[in-house]
Amino acid sequence: MSLTDPRFVALSHWLNQYFADQVTASLICGDASFRRYFRIEHLGKHYIVADSPIDLVPIAPFVAMAKAYQTAGLLVPQVLATCNEQGFVLQTDVGEQQLLSVLNQHNVTDYYQQALNLLPTIASVTHTELGPLTDYNAEFVQRELMIFVDWLVNTHIDYTLTDNEQQMIANTFEALTQSAMSQPKVGMHRDYHSRNLLLNENALAVIDFQDAVLGPITYDAVSLLRDCYVRWPAKQVDELMQYHFQLIKSHQLIDDTVDFATYQQWFDLMGIQRHIKAAGIFARLYHRDGKPGYLADIPLTLQYIVDIGSQYPKIAEFSTWVNNVIVPRLSQCSAINLENQVEHNA
């Protein structure tokens, strides 16, 4: 960061006023939105400050969710100060090591059980000081699914859909939406995965929760277990799925009449919905926001769709189409982009 960055200059001035001392903010990362995060050290203590352009990323939802999650007993950043005019949020530092960085096949079950154990508490948070959480309704689900068509299919691989393909996609999206809407609704983090869980001594801290909504019971669990950034063996995922099923039954978050087969279908189709959306978002991050790093994560999201979707008749045609049409076109685009990059660097 430099003095030519007006937001960084304003952030530094605000921090110096708050601490009544000269402090230095070091960039940690920019996330998948327009936010940036900085770490600060002052008098031996570490802090995190978020820089959220207020016209693009309002800070009120984060502040309200942080308070609600903390009240519920979750380990989350505590908001210490805000600058509502600029969109700065100073908060406690709950850790710098992402769970993803330590996971392996030997410890993933233990860590993921810890993470799953937090979900009933997350599920209990359905209101904040701003009011009820936004309803993750059918229109919301359909809007997310269309990101795939608009940004991955139309924009990224430049593919023109036939009338039959458009109808097939519409039928698939409707089936996924109906499955999502058939589930019990609970408080939902909406981006619950190993990059948004931080190691904090013997506990897991939860971050990036500002987009929480009221939504399907399986969403956060499948987000964790079928992570867009890492894939675990099916046997481990199946065992953890069973663990979550028993967990939410014991907390009476699903009716006793719901059997595991029903839960698994909810879980699988919810995962497909999320991976369709994520593939579109990763393409959008590249084309709209100039963030190419997420392109490398698209193949895994598509592979989930191919592998899991083939098991369900209402999704199988879409799954086959993704495998036979979208995956090859994506590979061609990736090869062309690589060639152009090599030529540019030459």
C-alpha cells in the first residue's frame, strides 16, 4: 500500500486517531468481494481492520452478525470500532491460520466434526439487531444459479445455448430449487468452509459471515464437506454426512420422520446448487473483478456436478451435458488463456 492509495491513506489516518498513536496496517488479503483486510500490531496486541467501500459492501450486516454470533457463543471477531462514512471495521484478531492449511486425510474427520458441531449454534441465529435474516427463497436460489449461465457459459467459454439446452437447464434449476425449498430453514452462514474457519488454540473461529441468511438445513454442511477448494475421499464425506444427520436430529432441527435417504438427497442436490453457483462466481471474479486466481477452482466445482448429479434422474441430463460440453470448452479456454499469457510475457 502507498500514499497514492486514497483509501489506505484514509484508513491509516482513522487508525492513528483511534489508537492515538502511529500504527502500520499490513495487507493480509483482498477477498472474493471488494473488501480488503489488514493486520495491525499495537502494544503487543494484534488487530484486524476491514476496508469495505461503503457503496459496494455495506458494513452493517457484518457488525450485526458479529454481535449476534458472539451472543450465541460462537468465537468470532469482536467489533471494536467502525467508520460508517468510509466503511472501515476494526476488530479483534481471532487467528491467522486457515483450517484448510492444516487439513489432511488423517485429521480432517476430527476437525470437520468440530466444525459441524458449531452448525446448530449458527442455525439458532435467525435475527440480528437489524431484524430477521434475509430469506433464502426460491427467487434467491434461481438468481444464484443464473450466475453460472451468465458468467461461465455465456461470458467465460462464450457458448450459445440451444433452445433444448435452455429448457434442460431451466428444468434442472427448478428441481434444485424445489429440493432446497423442501428443507427446514435455519440460520445459515452461507460460506461455511475451511478457508473461513481459523485455528484459535483448541477452538475454531468463524469469519466471513456477513452474508448469512435464513436457508436450507444442509447448506452449510455441504459447503464444508464438499469444499470448492479441496475434495476429500467419498468414504470420509459419507461418514461426516451421517455425523451431521445425527447431530441435527439430536438438536431437533429436522423432524424425526425425515430419514437419512431424504437428508442425503437434500445434501447432494444442495451441493450441486452451490457448485453451479460457485463456478459462475469464479468466472465472474475473473471477468468483472479482475481476479484470475479463482479460475483454477472451476474444474473441481464442475467435477462435483458431474459425479454427484449423475446419481439423480432429474439432474443426470444436466450432469452429462456439463461433462460433454462445458468441461471440454473450459479446457480449451484455459489452454488459449495460457498461450496468450505466454505470448504476453515473451
